[in-house]
Amino acid sequence: MSNQKQFNVAVVGATGAVGEQILKLLEQRKFPIRNLKLLSSARSAGKTVMFNGVEHTIEEAKQESFEGVDFALFSAGGDVSRALAPAAVERGAVCIDNTSAYRMDPNTPLIVPEVNADVIKEHKGIIANPNCSTIQMVAALKPLYDRYGISRIIVSTYQAVSGAGSSAINEMLRQTKEVLEGREVEADILPVSSLPVKHQIAFNAVPQIDKFQDNGFTYEEIKMIQETRKIMGDDDLQVTATCVRIPVVYGHSESVYVELKQDFDINEVRQLLNDAPGVTLQDDIGTQTYPLATDAAGKLDVFVGRVRRDLYHPLALNMWIVSDNLLKGAAWNAVQIAEHLASERQE
Amino acid sequence: MSNQKQFNVAVVGATGAVGEQILKLLEQRKFPIRNLKLLSSARSAGKTVMFNGVEHTIEEAKQESFEGVDFALFSAGGDVSRALAPAAVERGAVCIDNTSAYRMDPNTPLIVPEVNADVIKEHKGIIANPNCSTIQMVAALKPLYDRYGISRIIVSTYQAVSGAGSSAINEMLRQTKEVLEGREVEADILPVSSLPVKHQIAFNAVPQIDKFQDNGFTYEEIKMIQETRKIMGDDDLQVTATCVRIPVVYGHSESVYVELKQDFDINEVRQLLNDAPGVTLQDDIGTQTYPLATDAAGKLDVFVGRVRRDLYHPLALNMWIVSDNLLKGAAWNAVQIAEHLASERQE
């Protein structure tokens, strides 16, 4: 691989929870980087980060920063992506955007490589990385969708606080100590830092992630619904979601009910999941084996278990889907997309 | 009320998590007690407990213990109920059994007073108290069942560790400290103390409560499915459940999807819930108001929020149901049944 093409890569939001994981993965995967540019808000500019044993200084992200950049990975919030991604595209960069800014834009492909890598090439400069809870669900459901068709999905999530950033992790750990020590619990960040009301997350289950829409669903739930339909390319797919934050640090879990379009054999379903790329089946009730957030944390795959036939609906089944929300749910999916782009350009 | 009839009451399992709550409620509710007998296993016999300012000594539960008892409240495990409830009935006691021993027995009414108090009188000496996660769900769904009919329920639970007893609470708190201090986490009790494999519950979500059946469902899930059908008295009602333990001390939360038999107005649904006995509606997205386990802990009601119309199925809606699993989910429901029995005998 010594004569492989190398690329100029920019990481925007390099000091965030997802940005850190992106850098770790680019290093581990030996992504063919000629020049790495680490970008952030003015606040973090000047900090240094080690990459491949070399100290890199973080620069403030500006339009000009993207001059000569081949691939730009954005995870600094929707406003930053909206402000800078078009300028990066103008300068010839392909942007992989981890925010919700462009996900539902009809001109922007929304990609989970195991599901719809074939539409990456339709991009016009920006490729969107889906919401964390969507990614793991569609990766696990894709083999069933291809084999049987899917008519309905009803999902309830058990989401880790790391999805709300490092400050939410710190808040949960601090609140946990406050409860253990019998002190008053303070809530400053969750459920939504920009909204007035805060709720304790330690030893609790909070059924709000992101703001509410008028229809009573949260944006997190709407993201799961709309993004799943877009990624599957299926406007007839009926999806319902209830998104809940629980006191877990890393790893989103999902209780998923699925109605297929044809009858199925439950052992064939397990076999399909077992053979699916990026999916690990952990499903043995005899040994109490099923996916757990604490096991999935730090791993790249989507883990599936508790696969069982519904007792009443002849075409329905239930399953439990777990993945590290910062890895497959964010950084790893983005790096996978970058690897697809890089390998296309090698040809 | 000075000339009201008084009763001889026995509490079996008086030192357990539920037994303690039963005693507290009998006291708070000024239940008309002539004589209170506290019973337990040989292990706890001899301990003393205060009730209404008087010290009571706990005796070992034997068949003869129930001589002269009017009402016996059992919460000492299924084996104890199976061994002693028939002997108590022979001696003229009416047993309110909080274990799963008699719940599905066709001769035993399974009671949630707000739902089916009318069948209490059909008892033949034993009345069963349903599973905690079932009670709060049927209490909240009853007004919708009566008004519209219900065809399907799909529920995912977020259950507190107190449902597995005081030792499970202690295990979770100990594991939490172990994680915070960076020590190795030991798991001895959860998910099921009698099974060989244990999993960490601190900062985790464990999709197993009780043992597995061959069909892939856990007994907890089967309890929710079967008990809901029995309490509603509806063999056509389709129920699916996924039961998950999360690191919460008190209060079960449930994400519930419901398909009604007729079209509905969502504001009428809210009004019905608001007016339902034993149900408190907490549903205002403008003020981020919805039920939370930490708020429900210590309260008697079932709390309902996140009520919203499904985006695709014209007869479906979603809701979030929370209640204290030791109170309405166990002790309070049992004491409510005892109050019904007592008030019948006043007449």
C-alpha cells in the first residue's frame, strides 16, 4: 500500500466527544492521510492534540481553512456545518457531516455504509451521517428488509448520556455521587441544555431527547422516523419511536418490534443477522447471552439479541439492538464513509 | 368510624421490601385492624417491628398461624404462598397474594381495583395481586379500553432494581461506587439470583427480568402479556412486551404503544386519563412535563405522559407510564384490595 493515494483531511470539532473518536479511528485504521488539519471554534483553537505521534495544533475553523482539503469530517454542531460545509464544498472538499443539518436535505445522501453505500456517489459535496440511534437500528434491520421486506417498526430507546456530550457525562457522574452521598441533586444540562427545564438523569429514565415538535414527538424521535425511511429509501415504511435517556455512559440500547412483509423462520432471521456485515449476533438464552451497553462500549459493531417471534402477530418479531453511540453511532460510521470515498479515488 | 368492624390481619413476609411498604400503608390508611400478626421465614422470626407505636414481634409463618385471621397479605415468594395460602383459606382467612403463584389460576381473581374490582367477590379464598409492571399499565389503559376498545399493546419497560428486592438495590449502589472509583465491578444477584450468569446493572440496561421461556420471552414479559389479558378479561387482546432492568432504585417506567379499535381524539384521550381513578396525567411538552421515576417514587398513583398520536397508524398512540413499583406495583394495590374486602364486610 506504499503507493496508495493520500489525502488532505480536516476534522471540524476535533476536541469534542465524537471528534476525539474520529481521530482515534483514523489513526487505528491507518487512513491514508497526507495532511491532517484539526479545526474547532475559536475557543478551542491553539490547543494541541497528538496524532500518529505528532503534535497537531488546533486552528479556528474558517471558510479558508478548507483550501486544498479532500475530505472534511464535521462534528461541531449543526450551525457550524451550515456555516462552513458549503464553503468547504466550493473549495473542492467532500464533507461528511455528523450533525442533523443536511440529513433530510433531498440533495444530500444519508449513509450507513452497510445499508446504502451505493448512494454515496450521488453526493454533491456533502454526505450526511445519520443520528446515532438510527444508524444501529437500520444496520441491524437491513438484512431482514432485503429478505422479507419490513412494513412497521416500533422502537423504544435506552440512550447513553454521552450522546449529549462530555458535559452530560460529567453531570450524570456528579449527580450519581450527590445521590450516593445524600446531597441535593443539581441538574444543569439534561435533558436539553438550551431549554429552561432540567431533570435529574442519575438513577432515572428521562423520556425526552432534543426539543419537542407540536405533534408531541421529540426531534430525536422524528429523526429516527424520517432518517430510517430515507436510508431504507422507503416512503411506505411506518416507524414509531420513543427516545429515552437512561444513566448509561456509552452505548445505546433499543427495544425494536418489527413487522415483516412475509412469513419468516426465526432461525433464518438469526442466521441473516449473524451473516450481516457490521452486525454481531449475541443471542443465546441458555447462557443468558444478549447485548449489553457495557459490553458494546468501545466496539465498532452493532450487537443484536433477544430475537424472538411475536406471540400474536404472525409476521412480527422483537429484538434488542445495542451499539456504541460514539463509534458506529457517529465516528466509526463517518470514518467508514471516508474510507469508501478514499477507496473510490484509489481506482 | 368508632363503631366500624375491625379485622385480624396477617402480613407474611413482613421484613421484605414489599412487606415493609404494606405495613406503612396499613398504618397511614388507618386500616381497621383488631390484631396484627407479622409472619416470616424462620430466619427473620424474633425480629421486632413498630406498628402504630407498638412493638410487634415477628413469628415464623406456619399453617396454624392463620387461625382466626380475616385477611392475610402474602409477599414472601411463590413457594411460601403455595405452601401456606391454602391452609390460611381453610382457616377462614382471605389471602391477598403478591406473588405469581396463583395469578394465572382460573379460580383466582387477578385484581387491579381501578380496573376490575367487580370480580373481587368471585374469589374462593385467594385474590392475586398482579405483577408490578402489569398493574401500572392496565390502570392507565383501562379508561381507553372502556371508551375505544384496545386491539394491540406493545410495551418496553424500564424497571427499577427494587423490583428484585433490597439485595438488588444494594448490589446496584455498590457497583455504582465500584465504577466511580475505577474498581472491578462484581455482580452476584442480577439479573436473576438463582441463575448462574450475572450481569452488571450499574450504568447498564439489562434486557432480562426473570428466567427465559423456550419461546425466547422472559417470564416477566409473559406475565405482562398473560396478566394484562386476564385482568382486562379479553382473550383477543394482543400484547407484546420487552422487559428491561435499568439503574433506577424506585419506579418502573414504560414506553407503551396502543392500537385502539376506534378513531379517537387525542385531547379526549388526555381528558379520560386525567379523570381516571388512580391516574395522574403529567403531560405538557411546553413545560417539559412528563412522568419521571424519581418523581413517582413514594407516591401511590400511576403517572402518564408523552401522550401522542402515532404518525402512521390512524388508530394508534404512544404514551409513557410511570409508577412506584413497590407501591401501586405491589403494596398499595394489595392494601387497596384489602380495603375493598373490609368495606364489603362493613355493610
